[in-house]
Amino acid sequence: MTMQGMDTPLTRLLGIRHPVIQAGMIWVSGARLAAAVSEAGGLGTLGAGSMRPDVFLDQVRKLRARTDKPWAVNLPVFYRHVPEIVPLALREGCRIFITSAGNPATWTPVLKDAGATVLHVVATARQAAKCEALGVDAVVAEGFEAGGHNGPDELTTMVLVPQVVRAVSLPVVAAGGIVDGRTMAAALALGAAGVQVGTRFACTVESSAHEAYKQAIVEAGEIDTVLALKSVMPVRLLKNAFWEQVRAAEARGASPEELRDLLGTGRPRQAIHLGALPDGEIEVGQAVGAIRDVPAAADVLAGMVDEARIVLQGLARL
Ligand SMILES: Cc1cc2nc3c(=O)[nH]c(=O)nc-3n(C[C@H](O)[C@H](O)[C@H](O)COP(=O)(O)O)c2cc1C
């Protein structure tokens, strides 16, 4: 376990030891994973986007019982239960919200009025500037390497992060493709004040994803993901039988409505929660090829921070 903290504007804003946010992920980031990361000095996040309000309440209470360190709740703005979850989260003492997949104007004023810290996920520098004008406290700049839902414009983390850093004076968190100390150090070199890590934490002992999903990540190679369904709702997933169906439908000119019907509902749950890999939407990031094991979340965090420090020291000697 790493002992030394890393001081950045993000660690100061959030009151955490290491500038690493465990990303909110549907069907993956429940109380167990979030508590493990928060206890290890990062920011654990409950992925509320797959939780009904009663499940959320149960998870938030379990999380609070396991840690007294800072933690966050991720709210995908389009998720239909968000209006019920926000008051519950505030009542249960959530102080940090990471909103995503929607307009930052929808929830920022409400959350700021309640005294919370708000981070919003952006895919362009223009969206980041809008967040700053609305009073958001920090932005997560998510490149199209990232697992799950994605911006349609395919800006990579490498290209996006420095432009967001130039566009705003807020702390910028880099997301998409960060899996180890080298990629974390690269994000800091681009001007980020910290990183948000999804796929690497989805493939840990404490992740609530199905074992078959974790095994698929371990076995996946560098060219096995794709940004699919761009005309409907762009999402990065592992190529499988479902994706072949999408590809065939697109090749014969299927309309967005037909694609939406093909997608239906519940495909991420099928893959990530139930382990039905051929028919599900296996949301993972492009960096799956770099993941070869299923360690404890605390070991991922400690290894990442220690390696980043070594890499940065090595570069300083050049
Ligand atoms: C399985 C999975 C589920 C995700 N679910 C959400 C979600 O509910 N809300 C959200 O804002 N982002 C979601 N994401 C994106 C992550 O929060 C994060 O930004 C992304 O995974 C970072 O890229 P990486 O996977 O390369 O680390 C998800 C990602 C994955 C892999």
C-alpha cells in the first residue's frame, strides 16, 4: 500500500489523498467497490444510473457504514430516477456529485444550493466552458477511448484534455484509457489535476460486475472494442454477437429507429450484471488490452499512484 499522498487542486477540492476517481459505472460500482477505493485514499463513486431509489438507499447506507472518507454519487442526467435519487442522496449526506450524459444546467444549481461539490463529465472544451459558467467545481474530460457512453465527436483523451485545461480555470480530471501509472502520469503531463478510471476498476475483486464480464476484459486484446451505435447513442463496447447484429443492420441502412429497437432496453444489464455476453452490451474502454488480471481495488490504486510517481521522477531526470 502506497503511503505518500499526491497533492493537486483535485485532492484539495475533494479532500482525498490520491488524485484518482473511481468512475461511476452502471452494474459495476456499488458500495463495495466505492468503499474500497475511498478507504484506499481515492474517491469511490456509486454508479446510481442502474439503481432504483430503494437500491440506491441500501447501497448508500452500506457505503457509509464502510467508510468515513469522501465518496461521490454519479448521476447520468438522462436516467429517469435521478429526480428521486437527488433528494435521497442529499439526505444521506452525499457531498460530491459527478453528473454526466446530459445538460449540466439541469442539476448543478440544485446541488450547489444544497452545498454540494459538483463535477460534470464533458467531451469537448466548449462543454467545459459552459460548466464553468454554471458554477461546476471541476470537469471530467472524457476522451473517446472511454468505456460506456461517449461523445459522438471522437476526441481522444490526448487531444481533449489540454484543450479543456486551456478553456477553463477549474481542476480538470482526465478520463478514458487510464489504466496504470504510465497513463496516469501522461494525464498529469497534459495538465489534468487527476484521473477518473473506469474499466480498470470494473475488473477488480470488489466490482459488482459478473465474473464472465471480468474474464472477457482479461481475455480481450487491443483491437477488441469499438464505438458503436453512433447514430443512436454512441457507446464503446466489446465486439460480440450483438455488435455484429448492429453492424449488419447499419450496413443495410437501418434507420436510427430500427437501431433503437434492436438495442431495446436492458442490454448493459444482460452483459455486465447477468454475464450474458453474446447478447448484451459489454461496455468497456479501449484500454482493455492492457488489463490482464482481477486484483483488489486498493492494489490497483496503490500500484497506479506509485508507478505514476516513479514515471514522473524518471521524466524529470531527462
Ligand atoms: C461498464 C461501464 C459502465 C459505465 N457507466 C457509466 C455511468 O453510469 N455513468 C457515467 O457517467 N459513466 C459511465 N461509464 C464511463 C465511466 O464513468 C468512465 O468515465 C470511463 O469508463 C473512463 O474510461 P476508461 O473505461 O477507459 O477508464 C461507464 C463505463 C463502463 C466501462
